[in-house]
Amino acid sequence: MLPTPHRRAAAACAALAAAGALVLAGLPGSASAQTDPAASPFRSPAESAAVGKTSPGVLKAMQRDLGLTSAQAKARLVNEAEAGADAGALRNALGRSFAGAWVHGATSQKLTVATTDAAEVPVIEARGANAEVVRHSIARLDAAKARLDRAAKKTATRDAPVWYVDVRSNAVVVRAVKAAAATSLVSAAGVDSSLVRVQETRERPRPLYDLVGGDPYYMGGGRCSIGFSVTKGAQQGFATAGHCGRAGTATTGYNRVAQGTFQASVFPGRDMAWVATNSQWTATPYVKGPGGQRVGVGGSTQSPVGASICRSGSTTGWHCGTISQHNTSVTYPEGTISGVTRTTVCAEPGDSGGSYISGSQAQGVTSGGSGNCRSGGTTFHQPINPLLQQFGLTLRTTGGGDPGPGPGEPEPGGTWAAGKVYAAGDSVTYGGATYRCLQPHQAQQGWEPPSTPALWEAA
């Protein structure tokens, strides 16, 4: 379990002694889960961010789909916020021996961090996490998957449509309808077979063309969904799936009124696009929740493997599940896309382009999947941070006020910049000090490195 406040303080001292650079981290301050975090008058910033700004509709959907009580849903969000920061700090501390991290338990109360070096076990356990010693580092597995990605450009993968790095089994998993197709892909990539595990599947994922995450929009005879509101300078618009349209495609809104035009689109390879809207439309920091309720978007901090995640779609409404793997590649009839996240959330045609959100943090836009919401299914979403970075967009959030410097425009006296997308391990300077990023996110005012130890640690 993640430690209680007293255990966490002791763990912090041990971690500092062992690693020399680890700090307590929550979102944006350290916290431990309570029975009902929202009820405490002394809530930490982690609890405020993970629970206080989360829509009641999201919490109810988590209870329904994950079999949780209200208190468990809130505790899970707090634990996941802390675990993400702890995992990021340990990744930086372990370096080449880091082999992945995941949360588990009904309330995500357990964090496991894998390493290839048994000598690092005390460092992991001092942080309050379970340690697992494995054969392959995450860097080695990521490199193997990258070779599969390159090989897929010249190898038929229709019968081996999905592959990803699975940190829990410490392998690159290839899901195949026909085992021979997986063997062919691995052979063409020149990947050591000891790194690969083949799983039999009947899934043949496809883009969910008629999908909606928030409100629907239309282009020609098709329909997709608004993912998240964005801005580019003074221009307003929204992020969505690339397979929904190409640059220049005109859109109309849910009311069939002229809405905007696709400015850029990538598919296959990735599944990302954005639409610039006309002056009749205003970008808001919300997605459509259960019963039409508005769900606030507070930021874009990426949740870890095993974390809870919910999806909004016009066909099937709100459904929740968990994150299975990040950095997944999947082959559709139109080609292979890489860098998507695989989840246990169900979806059906009519849900494409829609919003994936964990608590109040935007995760991505619906790409495709298999199955349905009656018998269950698997879906893939295009992570939001790479989309924002690709097109130079700023996510519209509930923070309000002046959006601050645009992407890439640093604060005076440092390199940190509001509006810029940061990946785990990135380094910045702020106020004369150097910081390393713990969790992928788009920076915004109020999330400066000194005040957000969930996102940054002193280097």
C-alpha cells in the first residue's frame, strides 16, 4: 500500500538517504488516501486536484463500471495522483535499470516499480512501492517495439494487429489472429524472441468513425466527436481523431450550423487532428458527461498504467475502465498507428474522436477498438499531449484567466514555459534552479516547478 502520512515521512527520509534526489510528491503536493478525501478540512493539493475538481458524474461512472463505493473512487484518484509522481521520481532515480511501473488494487493503493538491478530494491521500497526485479529494462523493451514499428511499414500486420510494451509481464506483447503473422513481424524486425510474448486474439480493431466524446460534429456524410477544446493563439477549436477528416474538410456542429475546418490531420501513423472553429463557436474547458452534465478539464497529466479512465461517447454515453498499456501500436485496415494507449473501456461506432479523462485530467481522443458495451471491449486512444505538441495547441482548462506565455515561450529567467508540453525526464530551469519532469503534461500558469512536486523534482 502507499504509506500513511507517518509512514510516508519515514519513507521519504529513507529514500533521500538511498537515492539522494528523491522528494515527496503528490499533485501538486504529497498526500495519502483517506476513506473520504473530499471530506477532510486539511485536504492536500493532491487531493484537491484529484478529487475536488472531478465531476460527480465521473465519480458515479467509476463506481458503476469499476465496482467502487464513492469513498473508494475518491481514494483511487488520490492514490493514482501520488503513484504517478512516485513512479516518475523513481524512473529518474533508477535510470537505465528502470523497467516500468503500475498501480493495482481496488483503489490503486499499491504501486509496483520494476528494475533490472536487485541493488535498487531498497530505493524503491523506501518510496513506499513494491519492487519487482525483472530481466529487461523499459529502454530495451521500447527499443524492441520501435523495431517492430519500423518493420510494420514493410510487413503485413492485418493478422497481428496490436503490439505494445507490457510492463507487468516485462515483455513486448504481440496480439495476433494468426500466430504466423506475429512470427513474421518479429522476424522481419530482427527482435530477440525472448523479448516477445504472442497472445492469441480474435480482435480486428478498426477506427470508430461515427464516434462522439462530447458533442457530435458532421463532415459530409460522416459524424465524429469533439475531443477537447483547444486554442492556437487567438484561434479557438477542438482536438479530435485524424481518421475523421483531412486538412480542409469542413464541419458543422451538433445543430448542423457551419462550425469550422480541419487545419491539420495525421492518419495513419498517428490518429490526431484539430479543427479551427468560426466566431459563432466558443471553446469551453468541458466535455459532455452523463445526463448532459459538464465535466471540467483541469489539465493533461498522463495517468499511469493500471489507472482508472473514463470515456464519453454519443452512442454509448459514459463508460469507465483502466489503462492497460501506453505506447501501443495497432493495425487498422487503413494502416498502422503508433503511440496510442490501450484501455479496457468499451466503445461502439458513433464514439470516435471523443474524450478520455482520468479524474479532471485529459488523456486522449478515441481512435478505435473492438467489442462493444454489451459484452465488453478494448479501445485505443490517441494521447492528448503529443497531439497538442504536434500542432502547437493549448488545452482549454478550468484554470481560467490569462493563458500566459504560448508554447515554447519561456518565463523570464528560465526555460520553463506555460503552454509547452513536457515529457518525463525533460529538464528545465526556473528561478535559478534546475528541475526534471516526473509526469507528461502541458504546463500552465499555477503549475510552476517549485509549486508542483507531483510534476517536477529538483535536479
